[in-house]
Amino acid sequence: MTPQPTRRRARTASSESAPAVLSLVSGATRLTAGLHHPHALERLDRSSHLAAHGPLPAPGDLSLRDLHALTEQIALRGRGGAGFPFHRKLRAVIESTRKRDLPPAIVVNAMEGEPPCRKDELLLRRAPHLILDGALLAAAALDAQQVVIGVSNPAAEAAMKAAITERRSRRRSRGDVARVMRLPERFVTGEGGALVRGLDGGPPIPAGRKVRTSDMGLGGLPTLLSNAETWAQLAVAARTGADRYATVGEPGEPGTFLATVTAHAAGSRRLTQTVVEAPLGAPLSALLDRCGTDAGQAVLIGGYHGAFLPRQAADAALMSRRGIEAAGATFGAGAVVRLPEETCPLGEVARAAHWLAAETASQCGPCFRGLPAIAAALDDVVRGGGPSAMDRLRGHVAAVRGRGACSHPDGSAKFVMSALSTFTDDLAAHGLGSGCGRWVLGALPLPSGPEETGTGTAERFAVDWTLCDGHALCAGVIPELVHMGRDGYPVLSDTAIPPHLTARAQTAVRRCPALALRVEGR
């Protein structure tokens, strides 16, 4: 039987405007205060911000000891994905500052290069003063002379610069120490070491070795680096105090969090992305219901380094780190993506896997070669490659685990394997060669661009089968995108050729002795 390819008809969410915002917090909202009114300003200026949140403790009123105690009492964790305790970062910076006798620096990581995450973008574009409040409070307590906000979104950059300008007109605001830098919008740029390298004028890619920013960060200084939402949470806690902060959330995980809920709009094929503020421990089903949807066939939690929860598990899951881990996923940066019943889940994952492969920093084999190979093998599985394709996919996954220069290969492999263990019926249907018969609707959001690959090109391999003799030279030159099938002829990946493989793709074309291989646009 000829394998039935998964049909592709992908659409992505627009990022031209800031995402909509909703709340599940009873009483006064926190991070999203002032943003829910129909006539709310696109960006809360300084006076509107103070009207919504109230005054912040004056510089000097919150000592370094007070700051450390507050963040420990509220169990504040980084909201960028890793969830590292903030008070431990702060203590490490304090110790490094004293040991090295150097002034510390503050870095706000607002890169958010992952398409399912837009919560930081919301804060940057609509509530930038809240982020500045937290960062400048820490700067005052640490006596840091630099606060740098790393962004990738042009609209977010403009909003943050406007907020800093408003601060500079006020003598006691310390706004003069803050500045914004925009770096390329890429998945790996959000890694802490990559961000610091980019802010220092170097390539914004991971260093390939473990260097704690608390020891050696911005300009070689001890650096307190955390995600944009984390700084906003600190600003809220400084206003409420630890006891009031803990009136929402769970005993071990107090406070609220921001989630980006991605789903198709009711009755349409258009993706919507909504940022929801909710208490930690809120049911996942409540977030989805607030956005007018349900769990569909599965929910992706934690983004493209996360995992899928099938419908039954999603209906029972609680949105806290412990709750999501108990359900079998990771909390990550609060990304919640609903897969509708009408889409092919394995086709969706293959599409995202190719984007992840194109986002490689191209500096280690597991990333540079392994991720394209995983994506190509997954394509073969979806097209009905059977047990041999599955064996090859599992082999490529095993080859990247624990060997990358950063966490990108491990996270991407985990994402793919989660799909295989979740969508077993679809895997069987594709493995038998008939496929599931559903469109790929683009339920997993990706950046807009040619063929929505994020690579900047829509060129792919093509073969003139009347000329091909199965010499296999192409598979030897570029195994990430070409491998030999069971019939002795090449099997081509259905992905656009990533920029870092362009040169080898041309080499493969030149070396084809039958002149059967070519690169063509779509």
C-alpha cells in the first residue's frame, strides 16, 4: 500500500498585536492589574501604572537582607522555564560580589523566542513599569549600576524604552541605570549564557560550557539574571508583602502565574493566543474553560521542550510545578497549547521538530546533525516508514541525549518522544501506511515565514525518478535530510532546507552521478 502522506494546511497566530489577557484570580488581579478594561491603554504609562498597582517601596526601604528574606518566604522561582529559586540566585550573586569585590549587574531575560509563549511580550508591551519595578528594586538593594533588558520583539523594545524615558525624569527612580538591547529572535538566544554573550556584543549562542552568570555574567560581573515575569512578580510581592502574596496559590507555591493559552478560535481555523493570570494550583481545565475551549485530543504543556498530556490527564491536572510534574509533564514557561481533534498530532510535531532543528546554534554535533536527523526520521514515520523508521528515530534520539552544548537537543528529543508515547493510535495508523487522514492545521504555533519553517527559505530537495539509480551518494553527504529507503532509493525529508545545511545540500546535488537530485523552491 502506498503510504498516505499527512496533508498540510498550516496557519500560525499573528504577533502584530499584544495577546489578549484574562484572569482567574478572585478579587484584585496582580500582574495584569489595569489591563482588563476594554478601554485600557496599550501601554500603562507611569501614572496609570501607579494607579493600578500603587506605590513601590522607596529605594533603601527594602534592604538586601529584606529582599532575600521576601523572595525566600514567597518561594519565588524563575518563570522562564527552569524554575530555579530566586533567593538562591540572589545569594550566589551576593557571595560572588563580596568575594570578587566587583559591583553586580542585573539582566532581565525577555527574549521569549518560543512561539507558544507570549506572556513576557504582554508584560513588556503593556506593563513595562512592573518589570522595571522589580529589576530596579534589586539594583537598589545590590547597589548595581547596570540594569539591561534583553528583548527580541520590536514593539516590546519600544514600550520598554518609553517606560525608561519616563523614569529618567524622576530623580529617585534609578531609571538612568536601565537600558534595553534587542537581539535576534531565536529559540537558543533565551538561554542565559547566550543572552549574556549577545548583550556583551558576542554571538548570542550558548557558550558550550557551564558558566554561572552569578559568577561571570554581563561584562564579566556577577550578574543577577532572571525572566521578565519573575521581576514583575518581585514587584508585586514588594507591594503586598509575603503574607498577602501567599493568600492565593498553594501553600508550597504561593502567588499567581501567567500562562499563554493557544487554541483555535471557536468555529474557525484561526489560532488565538491568550495570556491568563491564574493562582498557582488552578485546574488546567479552568484555564482552558476561561478561554472558551477544552483539552481537545491533548494539551502541550511547557512548550517545545515540554510534553503532551492526553485529554484525561489534562482534565485532572493542576497548574503548579508539582501538579504538572505529577501529571507527567513539566511546567516550563507556562505555555499551554490545545491540539484539536481535527488535526494530525504527529504531523504537527514533525512540523515543530523541523523548526527546532533550524533553531540550532550549529556548534555541536547533537544539535547541528542530530536534530535535523530526528526531524527527518519523524517525517519518515509519519509517511508510513514502519518499524525501520521508528528504529532510526529512536536511535537519533538516543544519540543526542546528554551530549549537547546546551539543553536544546535534550529538550527537543523529549518533546518528540512525548508525542510518540501519547499518540499511540495515530502512530500505529501511520506505521501501517494508511495515515490518520487528517490535515495538519498548524495548531502548534510557529513564526510566520516561508512555509512557516522559521528558516527564511522554502527550498527543498526534489528527485527526478526517471534518472535516479539509487547510488546513495546524497544520503552520505546530507543524512539529516536524505536516507536510503527499503527499496534502495532515497527518501527525502519534507522540510525546507535549513540555512546551516544549504552548502551540503548543494554538494549533494553536484555529486549526484545521475543528475537526478535538485533543489527547488515551493
